Amino acid sequence: MRHLNSWRISTRRLSSLFVGWSGCGCLVLVLLLSGSLASQACMAQPPNVVLILADDMGYGDVQTLNPDSIIPTPHLNRLASEGMTFADAHSPSAVCTPTRYGLLTGRCCWRSSLKRGVLGGYSSPLLDHDQITIAEMLRKAGYQTAAVGKWHLGMSLPMLEKAALTEEPEWKGDPGVDFAGEITNGPTHHGFDHYFGVTASLDMPPYVYVRDTRFTSLPSIQQPAVKFPHFVRAGPRAEDFVIDQVLDRLAEEAVDFIGRAAAEDRPFFLYMPLTGPHKPTQPHQRFQGKTGLNDYGDFVHQVDWTVGQVLEALDTNSIAEETMVVFTSDNGSYMYRIDPSQPDHVDQVNVQGFHPQHHRANANWRGTKADIWEAGHHVPCFVRWPGHAASGARCTAPVCLTDLYATLADAAGTKVGRGQAQDSVSWNKLLHGESNMRGRPVVHHSAGGMFAIRDGQWKLVLGNGSGGREKPKGKPFEGPFQLFNLEEDPEEQHDVAAEQVETVMRLSRELMKLMAQ
């Protein structure tokens, strides 16, 4: 309560003066004035914002959203009980990179140069130099900003001169990065004052931490490629980069930033894109065997613990009441859910059956990560904002993570600039229980570039398959298109396109209009 504390100091001094002049009557007046000023100061101060983005966490991974789950998620359950649950929230894409782009810019990634798939650990930046992000918008509004975790939007990495390269590269899986050089386009060039984390997913080299614009150390280990049971690509690794310790390191960095930022006389924005439970599914040793659901369940449990560390830091620094906390995921879980009576078409480590003892990471949604079907992009989402979002509230309006740009602009008391965040609609009224936004269509996008549009109960898939991992994969914009009534058929088992031709035509036109804007 930075500004509120300063008001308290000032009013105490005024109180002592008035007591000396006129006695108790004036003291009562000053105390009333003190409460009014303090209230105005508190209302005028925009909230701190902590935005936690899990990597590949499914809707059914969170216990409060999946009563059948035996994975303990007490900290996410706490967020749900103390804030608002967005039960129909969707990532703008069913895979990593495009969702991150959409979340940070308020623009769907298919408006950029990336039309399908994801970037790698050595990829060039996807963000244009003049692209305004949430962090830059908030920094202009007076916020201190930091990102801790997985970037996965590309960086301009320093490269060795050709003369320094030998015919045989020093590291397998490395294009010749100069790990002693400076990164010239990364998070700190897009609105973040500070950054600590990894260039891409936890299974992508280089396995070296980045702080601000430099790698924190030189690689000294050749990480071999591993396919089973923990998928990892070959590449250079630093000695302090241990896969099952990465989440702990990110938690430490986030807690440290919160402690430092809390002492400042201005709000802060912490963006924390986690590295789990994305592959390689390697929980820390202290979590192994805790859930009875093998490494995946234990890793989800560790992700929840990591969220708990952040919540505890807010409590310890007495700023929880001043802080908006958002938790969500970049897409659904990569775990398959198939009928065990049928031949397995994937490794057992990625399979979930229908038997009650099996965990359903994507709840009852059809498909998996990368798919245009619900499991690909229907994600957990909670917003805790004391004094604004009602505790235990539940919102059933379809929303998209691109909306966080406009939502945070509203919370910070600033405006979305002209030409910015065209796919972002503020949740401010939803958070305050004033509107359900049911008239707003939401666009979905798969890893393979397949589109779907959601309008109320109707979801039209403009393609003839999953557009991702599940079979049949199909092709974008090739018929027959698929239409589902999600109110009656949330598991997308009954295609009603043939019976609802007018709805198919209407939604097709609506999507074309949105894409053309």
C-alpha cells in the first residue's frame, strides 16, 4: 500500500496539529478526512499484475476444474476460491509460440509472419521492432516490468564470426552462437526492464539461462538427444542448467523480483511463462511419486507448488490485496486420451484411458494439444483481483487470452493505442459482474493452420480434421467443415453442419470478416 502509507503519514501529522489547535472535535474531522484521502489514494493506485502462463497445462489438470482428478493443486484451487474462474477461456492458438504472441500483443499470431507451427530455441524474433506489447504499454503507464521464464518468441542471438567456425561445430544442435556475446533483440527490447529465463521450450537448446541481454554462463556439456521417456533435443548445456531444477530457479527469480518491486513507489508487472508441465516431463526429486500418476501428475503438482511460491511472496510482502493475479495456460495438454480397448497409436507415457484411475488432463474435451478441437485451446484461467473480481465467482462467457492486453490496460487506467491489439476485448465488465459478452465471437487456430470460430453455442471448424495431432488431421479450408453445438455437445461428438447450413454460412462470413480486418 505504497501511496496509502504516505497518506497515513501526512494525516497523522495533520492530526497532531489540529489537536493542538482545537481539541478532539477537529481530530474527528481529520480522521474522517484521513479515511477519505486514504480511500481515494487506494482507488487511484493501479494494481500490481502477476501473469502466470503454464506450458501445456490442460483444463482437467486443475483439481477445482476436474473433480475426478487426484493431482493436488491447492494453490490453483486457492486462486479459484479467491477470484474468478473463466470456465470458457481459450488460448488464441493450440501451441506455444503463437499464443505467446497473441497474449503479449493482443493480436492473433496468424496476422504475423507465423501462420503455423512454433519457433525454436535459436529462431529469429517474431515480434517486430515497433510492435507494442503488454509490457511496453504498462511501462508507459508507470509500471516496472519483468519477465521470468520461457520466452519462445525468438531472439537475435550473437553469432560467431565465420572465421571462428570450424568445419565440425563445437556443439551438436548449435548453429554457432557466441555465448559470450550480447543478445540484440529479446524481452528487454520489448518492454521488459528485466528478464531471466530460457529462449524456448525446455526440450529445445540452447540449455543456458539468459539474464537481460546475455547468457549467464558458457555451455560446458553436450546434451544428447533423448526420445524416451523424456524427449529432449541435442544441444549445448551449461553446468547450472539442470532440467528438473528449472522451475525452482524460475520461482526463486520471481520471488526475488516481487520482493524488490514491492519496495518501490510504483506498481509492477511480472510476466511468468513457466516451463512445465511441457516435455521433458521431469519433476524435481522431491515431487516424484507424490501423486501416483507417474511423472506427469508429479510435474503438474510441482507447477502448482511454483504458483504457490509466487502467492506466498505476495503475502509475505503484504501486497496481495494490491495485486491482480492471472493464471492460465498457453494451450491444452499434450496427453492423449484414447479408448484402451483400441490399439495404442502413441507411446504409453502419453496415453490416458477412460478408466477412472486414469487422469484426464484435458477433462472431457476432444483432442489434444495442437488440435482445433476443444482440448487444444480450452484452458484453465483464473483472475484474483481483490476488491474487484468476486471471490469464487464463475464466468461462462467465451473469452480469449488476447483479451488480456485490453483488460490490463483498463486495470492500469490507460488506453489501447490506435492500431494496437485489434483482437483484444477487455474483461473489465466481466470481472465486475456487469456483462457476459456473449455477442463477441472468438477465433481459434491450430498448429497446422486450421481455423475455427466460436459464436455463442456454435463452433464452426473450417477444415476436415483436427488440424493438429489427432487423426484425422485433415486440411484447412477443405470440406466438409465441422459444426458443433457446444451447449448440447461439449465433447464435439456430433457434427451438425449438414443440418445447420445457414449457421455454417453465417459463421464462415463472420470469420472472413474478422481475418480481413
